[in-house]
Amino acid sequence: MKQDTQGPVEGAAQARPPRVPVQRATAARPGERPGDRPGERQAGGGRGGPGGGGARDGAARGEHTHGEPAVPPLAPPRPRAAVQRSSVRGQVLDALRTALVRGELRPGEVYSAPVLGERFGVSATPVREAMQQLTLEGAVEVVPNRGFRVVERGARELAELAEVRALIEMPVMLRLARTVPAERWAELRPLAEATVRAASSGCRATYAESDRAFHRAVLALAGNEQLVRIAEDLHRRAQWPLVGGAAGAGAGGRGRRGELVADAHEHTALLDALIAGDLEVVRALVGEHFSGAG
């Protein structure tokens, strides 16, 4: 009889689900009932009565329940549209700069963002943002309720820019001529030759880009990023068309192509003098190059 009564009890003990580790790790205080401590659930399902309705109902309603970590809110999605707008703005900015150098946007003329947007196949917003950048660069100015006017620049402004560029770049080039080894200068040969090819094409916009690339590579040898950035901005400003010279800037005529080719050959001659370490020739070529705003 004793064996018969113990059998079901043992079977019930075997069928009972194991207690969670948190309940085993802490001993119950005197007078406490199972489920009274925070985070502890009864075998029947929790403190909310049979079936554990209290805890589970709270979880179902999104409420924080004892013993369960709060779920952090989802991070907001990243603004993909802003990246796309930035990319479009950059492309429009490059296109507008090219149009300016070629003389397609004439000095003194006013251009509206919607009209230019139709030309480039984009909305007015990226055009307006690009024009605002050109305003900071001094290429255009805002005309309220109309658009943007291309700045009319004369020979005096071009001469002033050339003087500022010479004050900044000439001392740096002369210092580099004394310190940079010949093999480093030889690495810039492809850039100098690229300016000659660009000048031979007669496209002022193509030459302007290769011209800046060569000067940027030379100044980069100084290891001063601020210097490179300021010189690049001045160089770009010096490349905007002058009043009365915009039409011929991109026409590719013999006179314009000849000027570009002569300017480009100053790059190769300067590089030859730098490789040879001839400081007197370097000084003369740099002075001549900046006097022509190259």
C-alpha cells in the first residue's frame, strides 16, 4: 500500500515543469507566497490569477512588466532623399560651373532656377542650392524674385586675383623647389601633359579642370590642406569669364586655343625646371605664369 501511494506522487513530481533559474537562485523570505517577489511567476501563470492574465495582459498591451527588460524604440529610418538631393545638387553645380567657363551663362544675364532646372532635367530646388554655392564663390549674385545674375567681371578683378594667387603660391613653390626631390616632381608629369592635351582641344572648361588639377597636385606637396583649399577657390574664381570675352571662351578659336596651349606649356617647362633644381628658372616661370593668370 505504501508503494502504491508514492507512485502517483513521484509521477506528479516528474511531470512538474522545472523552476526558472531566478527562482532557484534566491530563497523565499518567511511569509512570502510564490509569485509575491518581483519577476517571479507562479506555476499557474503569474500574479494575475489563473492563467497568468495580469502579466501577459500587460505585455499584450505593450506595457512594461516586472522582470522583463524594456524594449527600446526603433531608430528612425535614415533620410535617403537628402543623400540623393546632395548628389543631384553636386552634378548641377558641376554643370553650371562648366557652363560659366564656356560662356554659355553670359555675364550680366539673369537666370531663374526653374528655367535652368528644365534645361538640366531636374527640379528647381537643386539648381537653387547650386546657385547659392556659386553666390558664395562670387560667380553669381541673387536678384530678388527673378533669379541669379552672372557677375560682370573686368580685367582689374582678374589682375587682383592673379596677384593674390601669386602672393600665396609663389613662396610655396619656391620652397618646394628646394626641398622636394626630383623623383616626386617627375610623378606630376602626366598631369602637366594632360593640360597640354586639354588646351589643344580648345575647350576652356576641360582645360580649366586640368589646370586646377596640376596646381592642386603641386601645392599638395606642402602638406597643408587649408592652403590647397584656399588656392583652389582663388584659381576657380580666376577662371570665370570676363565681360566681352565670354563668347570666345568656349568657341575654340585659334586665338583662344593658342593662349591655352601657351599656358599649358608653361606647366611642362616649370616641371622640367623643378626636376632639374634650377631655382632661377623656376622663379622666372612662376612669375610669368601668374602674370598671365594661368
